[in-house]
Amino acid sequence: MRFPSETVPKWKDPKTGELEGLSYELNLCEAVATWEQVRNSTTVLTKEYIDALPNGWEDYAWRRINKGVLLNRCENRTLCMEKLSLVLPERPPLVPRQYGRCAVIGNSGDLLRTKFGDEIDGYEAVFRENGAPIQNYTEFVGSKSTFRLLNRGSAKALDKVAELYDKGKEVLIVKTTIHDIMNKMIREVPILNPVYLMLGASFGSAAKGTGLKALEFALSICDTVDMYGFTVDPGYKEWTRYFSESRQGHTPLQGRAYYQMMECLGLIKIHSPMRADPNRVVKWLPSRSSITAARIASEKLLRRVGAGSTNLLATCSIIKKQKGKNVDMSTLRRAAGEHHKYVKGTTMYPLEHNPGHGQLCTVTNKLIIRKLN
């Protein structure tokens, strides 16, 4: 993927201090296999997931969540549970295929050029980012908000971010880590919203920014995902916010190239006023059989765990027995129930930075098995 020469890069490598280049090599096999893994997984961190990991509380909780040596590597389970109790559900609160059509709303100033508000409100679920406001911008960004993805900076200022749209119905999803200061904010600020932590970095090195994490989360619980407010098209000179001045060095081109690749694969649909026909209709989408064939071929080439099998459970590198009750699918849409039957009631979690790109799977009424790579 190459951007035109007149594109002005803004992002600097934090290690070298050099501006990013204008071309990127993207591995289509990696993208297809990762896409399918995300679509079939839950991406909200749960107590079940940590308990199922080898040395979960002593290792994972200390290393990835609290970041505190004073917690003694979370050997003090009571202390760890106290720190995480507000944001750590026992089982996944959200499951694959729970929603149909979803929209992820970015913060680009391009949103002010097209009045997408009514269109955005027509989606079953709407995902927003950080402190992006709705009030005074509804004709451009809509009024509906189902989920809000927060980075660490926003999470530590919940009193300023959480405007409690729809009287607390907006679910707050925090990227990756929780700090004591955030825990304190949740306790002290009268927040009615549910708050969860997001699990993992499934898109790996391409996951730069809250936008791509919002997209990852949407893909894990929605059938189709549309994007608004992401300046992704080649040739843009500067990225701006619709509600404030842009910050220098924001929005790396690498993530923008990744969005375009995902649209080419039929995974998402991008709405942008920079295109000739912003209301165009994407008439082609790959069939489920084509997606399955592409996943199997990609996993074979990548030598992933369970490569070559049509059984989704073959991708599990760790399988453990569920301690909790079966998920009640009676109140969910039919597609979610069918998916639950398809994976035999298994809850699938992406394993972070796993060399084989396997999954941790919790199953019902089965012996605890650990598959060897």
C-alpha cells in the first residue's frame, strides 16, 4: 500500500524520531486469519480468561493490568480482585454476532463536510472514541452511542469523558490497562455506565490508535461494520478533529493503510466525503464458504495452530473446562445463538502475542486438555 508523494506524514517513530514512510507491506494471509479469529472471539477481559491461563493471577494480572510491583505479582488475590472488581466480569458480557449492522465513528474533521447523523443513528450499535462529543454535532455524527472506546489518558479522566449519554446506557471499554487512578475515578465519579477492559492486541503491530481497537471490538460482536470519520483516502494533507484542533503526530499512516486493506477484503465499508460517491453501495461481499476457505488456506500458509481444519475449535492452543454456567442465548439475536451452537458453546479468547496465533477456549462438560503446538 503506497500513499501519493504529496501526502504529508505526521507520525514520528518514538525510537528513531524519524517520520513514517509512505508505503507499507501488508500480509493478506495474516489479515484474513486474524480477521476470522477476531470475529469468533470475545475481546473483553474476564476473570474466566485470567483463571484459565497458566499462572494467570500471579503473572498475567500483574504484568498486563495493574502494572504494580507493590501488588507482589498478584499473589495477593484478594488485593487484585479489589483492584479489578469494578471492571472484570466473570464471563463475557458481549458475544460474537450479538449485533447486526454496526458503525464505528472516528473523530476526523471530515465529518463536518457531510451530514451523516441520521444515517449513523440507523445502525443497531454505534461505537465512539475517547471524549468525542455528541451534543451540538448530532446532524454530523448522530446522537446514538452504544459503546465508547477509551485510551488510558481518557480513562484516567472519566469525569470529563463520560457524559453519560442515554442516561448511562453507553458501555465504556478501556484499552488494555487499568491504573489505580482510574479505579479511584470509577468509585468517586457517579458513573452509571458499565465499564470493561479490552483484551489483547489482535491486530498486532498494525494496531496503532484507539480507532483500530474500536474496529477490532466491533468486529468481535457485529456481523457487519461501517466506518465514519476516518480520513483514510490517499493524498490527505492534514488530519483534523471535528470538535477541536488536531494534535501533532496523530494518526499514523500505517493504520490508515490497514483500514483500506480491510475494506478491499470485504471486511468493512468506509464512508468518506473525500470519495466521489459517499453513498455508494458495496454490492460484493465474500460468502461464508469463501471466508472459511480463505481462513483455512491462510492458516496453512502461516502454519498456525489447527491449520487446515474446518472445526473452529482446532485453533485452540489451550482448552479448559468452564466453571460457570452456560450462556443464556434466549435474549440474543438468532445469529448469536447459531454461532454459540457452531462453536459448541465454547468461549474463545485471542491469546496475546502467541507465536502460533492460537486461542484460549473454555468449554462446557469436557475434560481439561492442553494441546501442544
